[in-house]
Amino acid sequence: MSADHGVGEISLRRARWGHGETAFWLIAVAAIFVFSDRYLILTEMAWLGLFALSLDLILGYAGIVSLGHAAFFGVGAYCAGLLAVHGLVKEPVLALVVAGGAAMVLGFATSFLVIRGSELSQLMVTLGIALLLRELANKFSDITGGFDGLQGIVIDPILGLFAFDIFGKVGFIYCLVVLFVLFLLARLIVHSPFGLSLRAIRNNPLRAAAIGIPVNRRLIAIYTLSAFYAGIAGALFTQTTALASLDVFSFERSADLLLVLVIGGAGYLYGGLIGAVVFRVLQDVFSSWTPQFWQFWIGLVLVLIVLIGRERMYRGVLWLPRLVMRRMAFPGRSAS
Amino acid sequence: MFIRRNTLLQTAAAGLLLGASAFAVQAQDTVKIGLIVPMTGGQASTGKQIDNAVKLYMQQHGDTVAGKKIEVILKDDAAVPDNTKRLAQELIVNDKVNIIAGFGVTPAAFAAAPLATQAKVPEVVMAAGTSVITEKSPYIVRTSFTLGQSSTIIGDWAVKNGIKKVATLTSDYAPGHDALKFFKDHFTAGGGQIVEEVKVPLANPDFAPFLQRMKDAKPDAMFVFVPAGQGGNFMKQYAERGLDKSGIKVIGPGDVMDDDLLNGMGDSALGAVTAHIYSAAHPSQVNKDFVAAYKKAYNQRPGFMAVGGYDGIHLIYAALQKTGGKADGDSLIAAMKGMAWESPRGPISIDPETRDIVQNVYIRKVEKVDGELYNVEFETFKDVKDPGKTKK
């Protein structure tokens, strides 16, 4: 690496918007027209993708592991539900921001507990927080509806214009737009000096502190931001399904989220999104094929993914698009 | 001339219309039922029993009713309500199902209710037992039971049979609250006294600490409600703590003594008195045939969940027969209201006003019959309606 290829320049180049990314989002938009009978599962992919993105922010960029990310998802979900039930904030987009804010407050408050320990204690603390919240929601059943879930959620039209329909088209487009906006924001953040400092902390917190990065403050900031993202994902879930029940806090939800990120890969933002798509497709295919034993097949695929290795799989999947791109970029070479 | 040509045209048009409608009829020759039950997770046994019972019924009665072919699409929601909702929505919108059925837990039945109303699709609840479910949509019909039905009866029975002090142990969720409330109302109104009241968490409960409290309270009997599937674990810990020798008997709605698990509970279960809607030992020919067929097909005893599924699919068949194959939601619901038939559990009917089930509730005692444990019925309360609604 020569002198003129400094860190700044490399990171700038990495931050440039690539063809692959354009293609990814074009495909996402195309899904609106192509899969018009599968909006519901597409919607699930969108909010799950956002949820996984929020975990990626702390896991992939700051190295904080969490087994209780559903805590923030649940707070967002219940917050959006309660706002709608009691008519406090009728407009979905505004309610989304409020719900995200509520999760953010919780994220900020719990971040002090989480960043204290090593990875193992982080797992325990995050798991504990999610379980606590679940039990609280169960206990205060006059507010949350307890095990039966919150009843009577009716979501108003988005911006007063677009009402949610039974086919889920509006819901999907809404989720996709929110996902895209928040993705752009996340992309901006991780490529900023702040994002670079996070990666420095992940790689070596001691050295990062030695060069003057305020480690704890940075971790608190990203953890809070991640909570905000998860809260939004939860709110999207409630708004598109008109449901909020105890399982939004469930351990399975947090564990599934880690699986999603394992499938997609952490630390490049798209991992969560790709993972969400793959995970849901697998789930859908297997569970309609064999409603009784589909979990076995999902488990098998996960083991295979780990054994084969993601890198090798991506090379396989991306072989053709890369080839096409290369030919298009250098048409002369194909003749030789 | 002109007139004749006109008639010709009319005939042609009529012919075309006829052809078109014939084609339409052909396209609607199948009636699709979306069966959404938990096949994985903690409630899986419920889903499996219902699925088994539905398959058994269709084997016995064929898959055609009133000229329509019945097609069941099985989906697993793992008892998670957002899954239920998505699956119900996809079944209605994409698969164009005429009926949705199943619903292992109350939140799942709730989640699908607005869809049933919106799409005018009947929702046949085969398992979930909270009282208010049928009020959530005019298209909901229930073929399982409500906890009020069994809990009020056991409350009355306990008072009449000299039980004065009762400690209660119920699962901490809506059906558990229902069971406790209805039992308490009837038991205390009759002069009984509740000496201890504990609620145990629904997921993976460890009953031991609660059982110790029960023992210390020294009641005449303990009222127990745990959902189907947890009864075996409960009775095991009951015996381990020595409560079977302390003279504290188990009473309650029959969920804890589910036929599914009863035989594995061992002798500590002997003598437990429960009120419930179904026992595999119900002494009717219909039930004997049902139990024999079920045992032959699946090599196990059917529980009350299986009967809920069996009656649910029967209700759909009977309604289709009555409408002559018309499968739109309003006709089906109209046909289902007031329907009465002989089920393996005894005579049952659908209340035309509440669309909830009306059935006999039996008081049973666990006894050994031919070396196996059974709930033997010894008292019958006829045509019990859901007390959650008759009160209003």
C-alpha cells in the first residue's frame, strides 16, 4: 500500500455506490410488480431485514453481541400498537418515529450495562433484558393485553393518504421505503469517521483508546442507534400486521435474528437484508412442503451454510453477474 | 322476422351465459379449507391431534360433499399470532380458501378474526378456549369448548360434594384466568373458600415451589388448570412432592387430565375429579368407533383436541351438505348456526346466537380400566352453554 492510498482514500472508495447495490435495490423495487401475490412475506422480509440491519450495526461494526435484540423490537412494536389503540399518534410515520424513540431511550439506558462486560456477559445481559421486558409485558396485562396480545389495533392511512390493504401492497411499499431511507442513513454513518472509529474499536479496543477514541461513548452511541433501528422494525411489524403480542419479546425472535445475520454475513450492511430474504424463503418453502418437520430442514441448511462457507457460496452465486459486468466494462478482452 | 332474430340472439346469449356459468361452476368445484394449527413448538401436540382427526374424518367420509371436492391445506403457525395472520391472509388471498380452521391458541384465533370479517370467510375454531373469541367476528364458529363451561360445573360440583377449602393453581394467561374466575365465582357463591391462589408461568413451568405452597395451605382439594400437554409434568411433580399421599385431591377442568397423556401419569392421578367435555372412555357407540379408528390409524388415544378437530371438519361437511355446496361465507355460517349432531363426546350443537358450542359437561374420576387409566364419567350436566355469554 503506497502513501497516496491512505486510509481515507480507501474508505472513500469503499463508500462509493456500486453497481451491485443499484441492482439490489432495483430488484427490491421490481418485487413490487413481480411477486404481487406474495406481499405479506415480502413485508416480513423488509422489516426483518431492517431488524437484522440494526443488529449488524452493533455486531458487525462495533463487535457487541446480543441475544436480546428483541427487547427493542418489542418495545417498538408495543409502542406503535399502544399509540394506535389509544389514538395518541394516529399517523403511522410519526408513530414510527415515536416508537423508534422509545426503543432508543431503552437502548441508551441499557447500553451502560451492556458495554461493561466481555462477549459472554453481553450475551447474558442482553438476553436478560429481553426476558425481563417479556415478563413485564405479561404482568401488566391491563396495558399490554398479556398473553392474548394487544387488541383492537387499527392503523390509519400513511400520511393520511395510503390506507393499508388486505393484499399488503401498501404495507410492503411502506416498509421498503422506510428500509431504504434507514439503510442510506446507516450507510452514511458506517462510512463516516465515526463508523471507522467503531471498526477500530471492534478490532482492538485498547489500541483504539490509545489513539484517543472515546471507546465507551462511541459504543453507547451505536448501541442507542441500533436500538432505534430495532424499534422502528418492531413498529413496522405492528403497523403492517396490526398485532402486538408477547412473542415480540421472545428469545426465538432474537435467536432467529442472529441466524439471519449468520446466513447473510455481518459487517457490510447488506448481510442482514440478504439473510432476511434467504431465511424467509427457506422457511416458507420448507414449511409449506412439510409443516411438521420444516425446522429440521432449516437446521440442516444452516449447518451446510457454515460448512461450505459463505464466501465460497457468494463466489458461486455472483459468478455470472460478475462475469457479465466484466465483459461489459472491458468489451475488448472477451475477443482475446 | 325481426322478432325471431331477436329470440335467436337471445338464445345464443343465454347459451353463452349458461356455458360461462357452467365453466364457473367447474372452477368452483373444490372447496378449500385452510387448516392453521401449531405443528411445531410447545403446542405441537394440539396441532397434530387436530390434523390427525381431520385426516381420519376425511378417510371415513370421503373427500366429496354435495358434489364438491374438499381440499385441506395444512399450515404450521407454531402458535405465533403474526404467523397465523400472515398464513390466514395468504390462504384467503392467494389460495382462495373458503374456510379457515384450526387455531391452537387464543391469540392465534384473535389474529385471524379481522380477516374472517373482512373477507367473509368462516373461521372454525377447533382448539382455542377463551370465552370472548366468538365475539371477535360474526364469522367465527367454535367446535372446541370454553373454559367457563367446565370450570363453573366443577365449582358447583365441589360445593355439593363437601369440599370447603380449595387452593388454586392456574397457568398465567387468558384461558387460565378464565378458568380461575369462573370456578371462583361458582365455588365461593356456594359457600366455598379459596385459601391459596397461585398463577404459574405458561412457558416451561417448574411446579415444585408452587406445590409446596399448596401443601402448606392444607386445602381439601386443589383446583388445577394447565393447558393440554403440561398435565403429565404437573402430575409427576405432584407425586414427587408427596401430595398424592397428603389427601389433597386434584380437581379442575379436564385439561390437566388430557387423554393424550393420562396413561403416562401413573397411579398418582387416580381419583382426580375433573369436569370436561370429552373422555376417551365416553360410553357411546359413536365414541367407541371413533377411538378404535383413531387408535388404529395413529396408534394412540385421541384427546379432546382431536375431538375438536373431528367435530370441526364434520361441521364444515354438514354445512356444505345443507347449503347444497354453496361455499360463500354467509351461507355457510347461516347453515352452521343451530346445527346439532352426535359427536364422539356426546350430543352437541352450535348456539345460533353466539355461534359457540353447546355441549354436555361430564364429571369424571380417573380410574383404572383394563390396566389403563381413564377418565370415567359419573355425572352429566346437559347442554351447557358458555357462561361467559349467558351472563350478559
